Amino acid sequence: MTVILDGKKLRDELLDGLKGKLSNYVNAPKLVVILVGDNPASKIYVNNKKKTAEKLGINSVILNYPSDISEEELVRKINELNQDMSVNAILVQLPLPQHINKNTIINAISPIKDVDGFTPENSGKLLAGETPYVYPCTPKGILLLLDKYGIEIEGKHVVIVGRSNIVGKPLAVMMLNRNATVTVCHSRTKKLSEITKSADILISAVGRNIISADMVSGGTVVIDVGIYKDENGKTRGDVDFENVATKASYISPVPGGVGPMTIASLMLNTVELFDFQNKRSCD
Ligand code: NDP
């Protein structure tokens, strides 16, 4: 029987635990989310993050800058937040307007406040097999979900479709660090379905309906990261859920799979950074 990987349930469990932990804190951690422009999807994402944070007792502030803010000005704002001792975690909501170089902005964030784990120091630590201050939220959420369901990673062939800096690449490294054999596929990959069929664990992070049942072997663990709206405005993932579910051993739904785990990881990361900074100031 196919098991549905319930990201909402695990998110709720993790956030309940976090809420309990935070109720013993004297000071609340503070997460600052930077939003540039008025992209409607980004607004929804940042508001959801703020709502979740506040339910837990995390102080969350959204700084919304106009879309014509200069790169230099944005770097200046980030530097102020880096210096501000009351701020524990900084998140820059992507995408940014075209005139702003995403890497310049990410690189400006202090690694100890980098709640997404995207700065060169954190991604370098990850690549070197060291422990970063925090792990990127979506890959971290996927591993928490697999671990919760007792799904073995070591020695497994993990196929990741998508090589972005926020999902595919860090996830590949985290899987390698857990002793998986990893194949990363992308838009230039040839014979994609031959590769996906050889997966023990198949993770798709593309953003369109790409994984059909004939691309999946029986018993595969299938993780769907993709989120997009179809022509009827319905939220969809990369995987043909109904048909793939008849073959998979475990499968994550969209919505209700990886999305909630990403938010849970963001909250866990905020508290981890807060704890680290407090410990460091006491040492
Ligand atoms: P990107 O657009 O940055 O990356 C998409 C990846 O898919 C690229 O590596 C691209 O290849 C690859 N790709 C595109 N077409 C094909 C194809 N035909 N065959 C194989 N690979 C292909 O996206 P993100 O990583 O940022 O996000 C991916 C999806 O995951 C989106 O739907 C996004 O909304 C969702 N997402 C969901 C999250 C969650 O919490 N659930 C969090 C983050 C993202 P190439 O590099 O060659 O262009």
C-alpha cells in the first residue's frame, strides 16, 4: 500500500514542539523578511511566514521596499540588520527585480543570520561536509520528512530533477553527506525517464507537470517539490499524483507535502540561529 507523506502533520508536530520550547524563552527570536516590490505570490509567501512565526512567539517583521530600490541601498539595509543585535534571522524573499544581483544581496547577509543557508559561507560548509549554521529550508524539510517515515537514505539511488541553488544543488549535497548515490537531472538531461526509473528515491523540483507514471518504477519513494497553478488556478505539483501513487511506496502530495515542511524548517532555523547567537554572546 502506498503511504502518503503527510507534511502538514509533521509541520504541526514540529511547530508544537517549537512553541513549547519558545514559551520558556525570556526574549523572542526576531526574523526579518525583506520583500522588494509587490509580486503578489511573494506577498502571500511572506505573510504566511509572518503569521506562522507569530503563532509560535517569534517576532517577525516584513520590510517592504519599492521595486526601484538600488542594489547599493538594499545592501546598506542588510548591513544595518547584520549590525542590529535584536535581529537574529534575515530572509530575502526571491525573486528580486532584474536590476538587483541576487548573489550580491545574499552575500551581504551575515552567515550567522542567514536563515535560508544560502550565503557562500553556509553553502561552502555544506559542500565541505561541515555543519553550516543552518541548512537550506526545503532540502532540510525533505530530509525531516523522509526521516520521520523511517525511509533509509544511505546506499540508495536518489534522483533529483532540478538543479537550482535553493533546492536541487543543496539537496544533492545533503543526500551525498547522508551516503546516498545521487544523480542530478536538469533541462539538458538526456533520457530523463531512464534515469528516473532507476531511482530508489525520486525528488522533482521543476515547476511543471513532468513526472508521469511511466517514468517511475514500482516501490519508488516520490517527493514532489514543485508548486504551480494550472490553467484553472488549481495548485499542482510536478508529479501526476493519481497515477504515480499506484506505483510508489511513499509519495508526497501537493499541497500538503514539502511546502509545509519548508515553513517548519524556516521556523526551526530561526530558533537555531537565535540559540547560536545567544550562546556565543554568553561564551
Ligand atoms: P528553478 O526554476 O530555479 O529550477 C527549475 C529546475 O528545473 C532547473 O534546474 C531546470 O533545469 C529544471 N528543468 C526545467 N525543465 C526541465 C525539464 N524538462 N527536464 C528536467 N529538468 C527541467 O526552480 P526552483 O528550484 O526554485 O523551484 C522548482 C519548483 O519547486 C517550483 O515549482 C517552485 O515553486 C517549487 N518550490 C517549492 C518549494 C516548497 O516549499 N514546496 C520551495 C522552493 C521551490 P536548468 O537548470 O537546466 O534550467
